[in-house]
Amino acid sequence: MTEKQNLIPDKNCISRDIIYDGDIKLGKGNIIHPKAYFKTLGGPIIIGSYNIFEERVVIINERKEPLIIGDYNLFEVGTVIQSSNIGNNCNFQPRATAEDGSKIGDNCIIGPKCYVPTKTELPDNTTLYGANKRRKYIPIKDMQQNLHLRHLSYLHEYLPKHNRCMNL
Amino acid sequence: MDEDIIYYDKSEYIETESGNKISRKSVISVPQNIVLGGKTIIQQNCIIRGDLRRKGSGYAVVIGIGKYCLLGENSIIRPPYKIYKGVFSYYPMKISDYVHIGKRSIVEAARIGQYVIIGDDCVVGRFSVIKEYCRILDNTVIPPNTVIPSFSVFGGNPGRFISELPESSQIIFEQKAKQFYERFLPKSQ
């Protein structure tokens, strides 16, 4: 694992075609695709390292407390995160929604179009799928992280070639 | 089948020589990697990712779209990705003729056959294959790697087989697609 981590640069690769407002703190090695949207109305947004944010991801913080996102998360197209804390190694599939004040643990998978209702806490290793049927299982963590790391290193190489990016 | 004419603002759309109508408000990254078959309509706020492609240099078709297609408002077309033989890469995506994709749909399929209608708010997973003459209802979620057979109607979350289509659906779908293109006209001053 540690060898592969060296392949990923420490810089953040952020497309210029995004909308952002307020206090946002980024870790290292994050990727943000065009048309993402970040907004704070109260406390700051604190993002960890090695996350991928795809198109039309919306992250809004309306609370006074900071919104904290961990490491190695994948937010796919159209995910909406409203004032909720997120752990590590999570996978938000297209159009997943986390509503006000929810809390999501580590290694969670939120399936397409599923939503986490207000003020719920998802324990670690939870998978939401279909019409919100809840299941619990332990994903093969190494394999998922392997895919994520390769995805990251690919995007770090190819995203700046065709899009105008900021390297921070 | 006389339906209302859809008028659009002439300054908003670009019309190419082969009859493609592309909104200026859509986001098309790296147009060199995208092939349009002609008479295709791309509506506003549509995102097409042509920059996510296989490793290596040079010209490559990432997204091929046939003729008489419609990409609705706010839809997103992006190629699928996977690890194959230890190498991560994005793979090309093929959309055939007479394919309608509804509003706010997200498509990451590997191949979409001819005469397919995808409804509004759908999510088509990575590497799913949709064969010819299919209909995907509104609000359907198709999981990754699904193969949808010909003449079927899919719906629900996760998507399930609901019913069959008659053999005449080819003619109906073709007529619908052609009529939509003819109904989509610039607003006359």
C-alpha cells in the first residue's frame, strides 16, 4: 500500500469550472471534477486527503459546527451532502443524498439514489441499496482501496491535460 | 400523432452541417474525442466527458453517438472505468441511432443499441449493455454490468424486467425520434 501511495502527488487537482463559497480546507491529493458545488453558510468545510468529487457534487454546510470529510472517499455524479460528517473509505454512488445532521461511518457504500435521513447515524461497513433496504457487510477493503488509488493516479495524470486546473 | 412543436432560442443553439443541434450552455469537454452521427440534439446543461479516455496518446473516439439522438436537459454522459490486467483506464462508450436520453439522467453504459428510450431521472450503471428496442422507465436505477435484452421494458430501483415490447416498436420508436427532431424548431421572430 505504501508504495502505491507514493505514486499519487501531494497536490490537489481542482478544476477551475467549479462554484465555491466560504471557508473550505483541503488536505492533499484531492480531485475535483468540473461543475462541483461547495458552499458554507456557517461553519467551515474540512476535507481530508485523497478524495474524488465528480460532476454536480453538492456539499453544503448550514450548521455552526464544521463539516468533516475523511480520507479516500469517492463522491460520484450528483451526490448531495448537507451538513453531515463522513468517515473514511466511503463510496457515494450517483445521486446519493445525505441529509441534515446525519453521520456516516467508515467503509460505507450509499447506493444510487439512496438517501440517509436526517439525524441518523450509519455505523461502519453499512451498505444502502435499492429502495433503502439496509444491509450490513464488510467489503474487501484492500481491493476497493486499490481501485481508488489507481483511479486517483489516473485522474492526477489526465485531468489537467484537458481541463483548466488549479494545483494547490 | 400531432404533438406540440418545441421552440428553442436560435441564439442558444449551434446547428452543424449534418444537422446536429447543440446548446451553447452544455459542457462538452474535448470535442475531438466525440463523434456525432448527425441530426442529434444536445440540450442545455448537458455534460459529455470526452477527456476521460484510455491511456496513450493520439486521437481516439471516447463517445460515439449515432443519428437522431436526444440528450435531455441536465443529463450526464461519461465513459465507464475499470481495472483490466492491473491497468486502470476509462473505456469508450457507444450510443447507436435513435436513442433518447431523458432529463437529469446519468449514463455510464458501455453500449446502447438502436431504438432505445431512457426516461427521466435514470441512472445507468458502469459497463451495462442495453440492446436494441428497449425502454427504460423514469426513475430507474440500472446496476453496473447489467445486460438488458432486446424488446424489454425495465423499471424500478434496482431495475427489473417489467414487460415486453411488440415487434412493431422499431417503427414507432423511429417515427418518434424523427418527429421529435422535426418538432424541435427555432423560434421565429
